[in-house]
Amino acid sequence: MHRNPGKTPTLIALAQILGFLAPAAGPAVAQNPLEAVRRYRDANQGAIIAELRDLLSVPNVAGDLPNIRRNAELLASMLRKRGATARIIETGGEPLVYGEIGEPGRPTILFYCHYDGQPVEPANWDQENPWVPVLRTASIEAGGRIVQGWPGPADRVDPEWRVYARSASDDKAPIVALLSILDAWRAAGITLPNRLKFLFEGDEEAGSRHLAAAARQHRELLSADLAVMADGPIHPSGRPSAFFGLRGLVTVDLTVYGPIRPLHSGHYGNWAPNPAMRLAQLLASMKNADGEVLVDGWEDDVIPLGPAELRALERFPHDDEVQRLQFQLGSVDGKGRTRHELIARPSLNIRGLQSLFVGPGARTLIPSVAVASLDLRLVAGNTPQRQVEKLVRHIEAQGYTVVREDPDSAMRVNTPRLVKVEAGAGYPAGRTPLDHPAAVAVVRALEGAGLGEPVVVPTMGGSGPAYVFTDILGQPFVIVPIVNHDNNQHAENENLRVGNLFRGMEILAAVASAPLRPR
Amino acid sequence: MHRNPGKTPTLIALAQILGFLAPAAGPAVAQNPLEAVRRYRDANQGAIIAELRDLLSVPNVAGDLPNIRRNAELLASMLRKRGATARIIETGGEPLVYGEIGEPGRPTILFYCHYDGQPVEPANWDQENPWVPVLRTASIEAGGRIVQGWPGPADRVDPEWRVYARSASDDKAPIVALLSILDAWRAAGITLPNRLKFLFEGDEEAGSRHLAAAARQHRELLSADLAVMADGPIHPSGRPSAFFGLRGLVTVDLTVYGPIRPLHSGHYGNWAPNPAMRLAQLLASMKNADGEVLVDGWEDDVIPLGPAELRALERFPHDDEVQRLQFQLGSVDGKGRTRHELIARPSLNIRGLQSLFVGPGARTLIPSVAVASLDLRLVAGNTPQRQVEKLVRHIEAQGYTVVREDPDSAMRVNTPRLVKVEAGAGYPAGRTPLDHPAAVAVVRALEGAGLGEPVVVPTMGGSGPAYVFTDILGQPFVIVPIVNHDNNQHAENENLRVGNLFRGMEILAAVASAPLRPR
């Protein structure tokens, strides 16, 4: 392919291949889509990180509508910068950002990411503001030091460096990876192998309250031969991962009532029921000592995994013991089942407990109320309504009267055991069979990318609106994650390992150029 | 007793008796100690309330040593104002205030009160500052309005009015009642029937950490023929109450460990143990559905009540149903036993629960730790050490390894179930038999005061350092409470019903003038 094999150009090309020089990747250099991405990325590492930094600087908690809109407008402008069309889809709440690029008539891939993040408790972070990104030389746990200043646009960036900010991993890094791929292909003059659509959501962490309605309303606009969600952590080995399902989620808050006001524990203890004890007994009734859910019929409506899914789980490089040591767990739940077997089952998690005070501020009182916040993860076959109903029936079977709003005095006085159950709307799981042609094409594209044998998983443990794609839009669906597994997703000190963003560009480029059959 | 029965003086005396005029109660008017107290009180209601207000204006949480000392110095000056000797006894922590008045050689009564109060959460109060007392025309629940300004020294004060402030009832009102009795007797020229000693403690709510050592060190100074504690609420009927015991107390904090950091509940749920669920199961194992403690041997060392105590409990005017309705309880613990039967047993109370977040701030995480704060009330026969040891054995029997400090990584990784148990030092109960001569004398004095049939109770539900008097100083011991039962003791909006302070002066004057036999 060397048109003019003179001495100097050859040396330059060699130096470029070895990464010594920052190339302005041109059409002559690389027509292979993945190669083009690698070259562009290596020449623009600082610029890519800087774009991520700028995107992370916009606060993004769902409900904070002014800032959510700032994110949406920034994303639309980022799409247009790449020559994609872009529009903001109003939902009545957090807007969606839609973009597309490529020739009509080609097979179409719809990439979905979310730009909102979990709420933050800044005091728990090792940086002043979770929306003022901090660059470190490694993870905090590994002693990473803060890097003063940010790299220049063409500077190489150590792959071990980490960007600390809310949504650094979940889920803004994949957005930047996808848009940087467009830059790479444009710089290399590559014709897009598939038509690409982009859908960026601002309400995922709050339960994707508007996405389903928007999908129904914009069915034609969003039509595609494959939906790809770039979210969640990659396998710790770094091998490309493909998850063909995502669990559903519904949250439930329980409030158990005691005396109308806190009572002196000496004068009234042993006599006035303690709502914290009653809540503890109620929660304890929901799981056995192995962490198995005891709620009647909890798994009755689960659609079992098929032979292809079971084979994939067998081939899965289980790393449970590594993770147990990493998280310093002295034991694990589930009676010896692997973590991925357990993820294929619906869950019941206590995400918060609260009653009066603990520690130095604790006072010798019988609390007036005790509250537990739960999250229930759903798998294919479950519905949020049915799962909540099972839980309510379980609670009633423990002798409780269930109310949906705060009870009045008469209700309190006349009801031996009273609990308020507040359930969110939730959403179901979505899952695509592993033998679907699009699923097969994705796995082959990842196998051909030269990034290691793909890790193929029937469903991811996390939740997201997969059902919008599988059930409402009728699309085969896959999650292709790129970020580091130790990213502190949803918690304080969320971070992205820079190398994962760079490698993620190759992974997502492989998927974006997968040879699909149109519908 | 009228020395000069002329016309005008007789009319004035009549008017004074009927309360129309504010008398300068003189020796000619009343030699009866209780009558002198009534007259003085009726002429000085505003002044008495003002002195309480001033005492309540000094913040008084144990540990806040500068303010605790301000309280102590104010109390010493208040004693001296009455002609009592006063000194501050240093303890290394919160100081004691000691005072005495009356002729040596007479029978001696040691009055004990505490001047510290429970910690406050100002945001939960219906007033800006719990140490800026607020006068209301009734309780908040009864629609009491704030009274602007305070009454003048000789103004009458509506007995239904309430003083809202931390320690208004627990335990500064009794201090002001006692010192006002001294004023009354001095104004009436009455020779004190007994020698009176006063001991005011500044660390009671924090567990009386220095009192026992101080009692051992100042045994002679504190010697007395009867110890009287003026603390806790009077019977709701307003009948004088005498409690001849007080429970002990020990606090226990439990911390159950999960993953070293909060984990995504989707990726790790069903597999990584949830410390909030494990804590719930551990707590649930401690009590049955009727609220009975299931810890092995919990009541084994309890000294049973004797015939006199059982007779007193039979005569007790039980009001459990009234209280159940007042506190809006749909059921009560204890399998139908009365509240006072249950109070005579050791208790286990969850005073606080905490793990991550509940409500709108809740996030879909598996918590890293879950904490419960307990308080254990002890009765005669229990010791704090033994009761904690029983609880620890129970926890171990649930499969837990108990540590006393935060575990290191190796401990966490190698221990299937790990809990940190942090127990306070605590203190035991103290109780005087109802047939002790001093107990009999107190009951007779209350019977003779014309304030209704006394309510006699073997032990109060609350805790306090009774054992310091019964066990260390070897004194018969009684609690004579005066404050309203609905005082919100230990909670927000603590308050004193003014009429209880006024009536309490008569009750405490009857005890202070009880005919005791010296040791």
C-alpha cells in the first residue's frame, strides 16, 4: 500500500506505527476501521481526556433539570461537531439527546448511553466537588497522586491514570469513546460501515421514567437492527465483554411505626413496641442466613436460561474468589453458586436503614419510626408490579397491615402492626437470546478485534431500560461495557481508568463496524 | 397562733390564706413547714419561674465542660443565696456541686439531682434554641401559644403553662423546687426539721462516669440517713410518687461488616453479603414477636421482688391503656403483663439503626457497614458486665466473631461473620426494700401532706446512679419525682408543666421534713 516508498516517508510511517510521533491519521494510512481508531486515539489522547473532563464538569443528577439540560445541549453540540445530526427530544422531564450519522439503507446500530449520574454526598469524596474532575496517577487505593494540570491535546496519557468524578465511568466515558471513534473515522476518511444512531438519556439513575413513552412515540426515528448499550464495568481481565440482557429494578421503602413520638426507653421499654426491632424482624424474615430470598413465589415467573446461555456461563472466567478478597468478604451468600448464576436470579437488597441515631449522638429512646430502603432486581419474566405484590403479601403474612401513605391516629391505635410500603414504578428486565443472528454477529466482531476472547454473559447484574429496546422497539440488545470494574460506580470516588477509555474505543469500534444483516 | 387578733390583720390574714394578696410570709403567719412553702410559693411564682429560666439558659450536655462548669458555678451561687454552704467537688470531668444547710446532729437527708441534659438536635425542636427557654400557655400538642415576655416576680403563673427547654423537667425543675423550699422556710423563720445535703451532678445523662469514685472519696461528707433523688415523671394522676429503686444501664453499639466499600447492588447483590440484612437478622434473633428478650440467661441473676413490692404493684393505679392510646400504639409488647411488671425486668432496646441512606437520597448499593445502638436496662441483681457478656455469647451463638475494635483486612477476609461490639461501662441498679424504716417514714410523710394517696413503686423504669447511694454509701434510697409525665424527657420539645413545679415544692417539702431516725 506504500505508493511512494521513499526513505523518509517510510521512516515516518514506521515511527507512527510504533507510536513515536503523533500522526494526522489520513486516508492513505489506514482503511481498517479499528486501525484508524487506534492511530487517531494515540495521536489525540490528551484531547480525548479533555473532552471527557469538560463533559464531567456539568452536574448531572436527574431532577436537577437546569444542569441536566446543560448536559443535553453540550451533548448535542458534541454530536454536531462530528457531522452527525442532533436533536433534543423533549420528554416532559429530563430530555433525551438523539443523533445519527451514516448512509440510510445500511444496517443500523442504535447506541444508547445515559448522561445522568447517581446523587452524591460530597463530604464522602476525596475531592471537594464530584463535578470538578480530578486526574490521579493511579486509584486512590493504589496511592494515586493528584496530577496538577491536564495533558495537552496531543500528549500521551498513562493508561493507569484515573479520572475521578461522578459519571466518569457511569456513563459518560462511553459517550466520549463513541464520539471519538467518529473523529477517528472522519480523520481517516473511512466510510461508516453501518448507519449509527445515538440516544443519550438523562434519567437512567432515577429509573428512566420517560424513556419508554419516548420510545413508543419515536419508534420510527429509533428503529435499528441492533441496540447497543455502553454501560457498566468490563470484565476485570480486560477482555471485551458482551451482556445480552439487563435486569429490571424496582425500589421499595418500608416504614414501620412505633409510638407517635420517641419514648424514654426506661419508662416505656419492654412495653412500647420498638419499630426498629420490628423492622429488623420483618427484614430478617425476607432472607435466610445464606442470603436466599424467602418471599413466597419470588422466582416463580422467572424465564429460565436456555442451553446457549448455560454454555456461556460455563465458559465464563469466574473470578469470584478474586473479588471476595478484593472486597474483604469473609463469606459470600448463595450457597456456593457463582456470582453470575446468582445474578440471573431476582434479588432483594437493603440499600439503607435508619432509625433515630447511632454512635455518640444516640439517646436512650424508643424510636417513633424505622425505615428501610430496598431495591429489587428483576430478571426476564419478572414484572415490577408482581414482585412488589409478592413482597407485600410476605409482609402481610408477618402480621402487618400495609398502607401506602402515612397512617392517621385512628389507624395507628387500631392496627397491631403497621407498615407503609412505598414502591417506585420500576421497570422489567430485557434479554436477547445468545443465538440471535445479531448476537452472533456482535460476538464475532469482538472475536475479530484482536483484543482477547470475548466474555459473553446472558445478563448483566445491573439494571437499565433494556426492555425499551427488546420489548418496545423489538430490537436485539447487547451491552458492551468498557470501564474498569473498580470504578466505584454509584458510590463516592467514582473513577475511570484512562486505559479503559482508550481500549474501549477499539471495542466499541469493533461493534460499530460489525457486519449486520438489516431487518 | 394569731398573736394580735385585731380586725384589720385578721382580714389580711384571711385574704392571704385565700391567695388574694401576695404575703411577705413571716414567722407569725405559719410555722407548719408545708404551709410556709405554699404561702411563699404563691407570693413568688414569677420569681421561681424566672430562676428556672435562668438555670435552663446555660447549655448542659455532659462533655461540654465549659458550659457544664457554668452550670456548676451558678448552682453553687444559688445554694449560697439560701444560706447553705456550697462547694464544687472536682471529679476530673464534669464537677459535682455539694451544699448543706441545717443543724449537725439532726437526721440528714441527701438530695440528689442532675444538672446535665440529653444531647439535642435543635432542628427537631419547635423553638430555635433548646437553651433559650420558651413559655407556652399549654403543651404544643394542646395548642399552647408562646407567651411573650416572662411574668414579674410576684405575678401568679397559670399552672397549665409550660416551660420548653432542654432539662426543663429532667432534671433542673426539681433543683429550683428544692432551693425555693429553703427560701420559704427562711422567710417563715422555720428551723429546718432535718439537716439537708444537696448533691448536683453534671454527668448523669452520660452515665455518671465520675459519681461512684467521688462517693467513695467523699463518703463522710455525703453521709446521710436517706438519699432522695428528685428525677423522672410523677404519676399522671398527679398523686405523689415514691420509687424505691432505679434501673442500671449499659449501652452497646453493634457494627456488622460487609464489603470494604459499598458495592453496586446489581453487580454484587445475591452474592456479597449485605451487612444491613445481617444486622437485621442478628437483632431479630434477640427478641420474639412479643418483644421478649431471647438472650440466654437474660433474667437469671435478677433478685425477685418481695411480698411488700408485689403488694405495691397490685395497688398501683395502672394506666397502660391510657398511655397506649396517648402514644397511638396499636399493640404492646410483653404478653399482657403491665408496664410496671415489665419495668421490673431487664430490657433490651434498639435506640438507633443506621446503614447508608433511606428515602430520596438512597442509592442502589450494598452497604459496607450497618450499625445498631442498643441500651440495656438492668434491675437489682444484674451487672453491666454480665449483661453484656450474655449478649456477646448470644451474638457468638448466631455464628459471629466478636471484635472490640475495627477489624483489619486479614480479619475481614478470614471471618465469615464479623461484628464489633462496643459496650459502655454502665452501672448497676439500686433498690431499697419497701419495709425499710426510712422507706416507711417517706411514705407516711407523703400520706400526711394532703396531696392524695402516694403511688409507691418498687423501681422506676429509668436509670440513674441509685447504686451509688444504696451500695457505695449504704443509704436507703427513694426517688420522689415531681414533673409532668408528658414532658418529652430525653426527646425534642422537653417541657415542664409549671403547676408540677409548684406542687412539687409541697411534695419535696413533705419529704424534707419527714421524721427520720438518725443512723
